[in-house]
Amino acid sequence: MPQHAVVAALFTGAAIAALPAQAQGGAIGRFPERPIRLVVGFPPGGATDILARILSQYMPEYIGQQVVVDNRGGASGTIAAAMVAKAAPDGYTTMMVPSGPYTIGANTYTKLPYHAVNDFTGVSLLVWVTNVIVVPQNSPVKTLPDLIRIAKEKPTTFSSSGAGSLHHLSGEVLKRLTGTDMTHIPYKGAGPALAALAGGEVTFGFTSMPSAMPLISAKRIRPVAVTSLKRMPALPDTPTMTEAGVPPPPGLDIREWYGVIVPAATPTPIVDKLNAEMIKVFKRPDVQKRLTEMGAEFLGSSPQALSKQLANDVATWAKWVKDVGIRAD
């Protein structure tokens, strides 16, 4: 074969081999070409919303496009999740999820219009967030044992960010551990739940530290215990549940991770790009400082790690949901 023919054949073969990669790589290389929607399944003011707004504030520096937070509250985040599951898998619709409502909701709702594991792909586990038991500032409750004693003497109510949320289930677990009968009052998100608590509408509440810290700092509510295994730097004088004499059941971690998911068929290169840019945001020293002040701990993970965590947590919470008899519908 003449030399020029060999060269031509080589170039032709290379071009043909490169076509699929170029077609996909070119699209990925331009991504994103317009703003990215970051869906939050709760009203503004809760930890999910706070963490989403950190991404919306800093991520444009890295991707050259806006990240627009879209609050779609209702049914413990399941309405928003159903919307994201049906969105185009192109990376332009993402969702910040807290592990509690998302993985517990998969077990408390009998007819969800999506599959909590199969219809989504993980982008990254971003942070662990400790939950906290809080009371109104003027409450006579000073400690967790105080709360348990009062709950055994008279009707007691507790608030949560919604039926079937981790905060709801935490209250049910506390009831079982202490042999008390406390009435659950669900609200449409952590913000409304905390406002009701500060106003004295309920005896106490379970909530996330990022949601609670502004009201704790403003002395509108008081913490009595954190759900982590160690005290948190943001609340150094607040004991853990174990220190307060009510350790969580073995194997049950009453904390939440927060991460970002996308529709299941989103191309891997787009997922990887989102993962890398989001982790850059949460590795910033100013963001790290803010996380510590909120009671959150940076994680950062591969997309595969989040997808695996989703599957594991859905299975783990199934047992507890059955044991305490929670149904959200």
C-alpha cells in the first residue's frame, strides 16, 4: 500500500474511533452552558436549604454559570424528588437531599412515584450534620432527664420538619427508649417547626444544628442534647444523648448526611464534573469554617459512594420504620 494511503487510512481510523468520544466529550466540555437548578424539597431556613445556598453562592466561580435554588416543599421532600426523577438527565436539574427524609420516606410512603435508589444517581456526599434536641428559651426543661421526667408527668409534644422525617423518627425512638408517650406535631420544614417551637407551641423538638444555630444564638431556643457520639465544637456545653443518659440504640446513627443527586441516566462525565466542582466549594477554608460553626462536618465522596449509601440507608431505616410503626400516608 502506498505511504499516502497508509497515512490516510490511519487518520480515517483515528477519526472514526474518536467520533463517539468527541461527540460526548464536546458536550461535556461545554457543560454547563446555562444555569443549573438545585432543587430543595423543603421551605427556606432548614439545613438542606442552607447547604444548597452555599453551593449557589460559590459554585458559579468554578463553573461560570448560576446555580439557582428551587424550593419545592411538601411531603417530606418526596414531591421534589418525584419532579427530579422525571427531569431530563442532562445535569441541569440536581437535588440537595438530607438522608433522613429521603431514605426514611422511601419506607414510610407506600406509593411513591419514583424508586428512591434506582431512579437517581449520586453526585457526592457533602457533609454530616448532627441533630439536636431543643426547647423554647423559657422552658423549665434544662436537661434531657428533665424532659423525660416532664413527659412522664403530663402531656408532651414534639415538633419535626415533617411526618416521616428523621426528626420525627428520632422522637419516636426517644419515646421507645424512655417509655414515654409524646405527641408528634409535624410541620412543613425545619423553619416552620423551629418558629413554632420558639413560640412555645410544642414542648421540644428534634432538628438539625444548622437549622437551630441562628435561634440558639438569638436565645430564642435552648439545646439540651446533641445526637452525635461526641460533643460538637459549636455547642461545647451541650451533652450528647449518651452523656445525658439516653444513648441511641446500637447501630443507629441519629445524624444526617447531606448530598446531591441527579436523575439516574445522567451521563457519567457530567456527574463527575458536578462532583469535582461541588467538592471544591465545600473544601474552601471559609466554607469549612462556616460548616464547623453550623455543626456540620465535611465529607466529600465519589458519586458511587453516595449511590451505595442511599441503598444501604433505605434498607437500614426500613427496620426502624417498621418497629415504631410510622406511616406518612
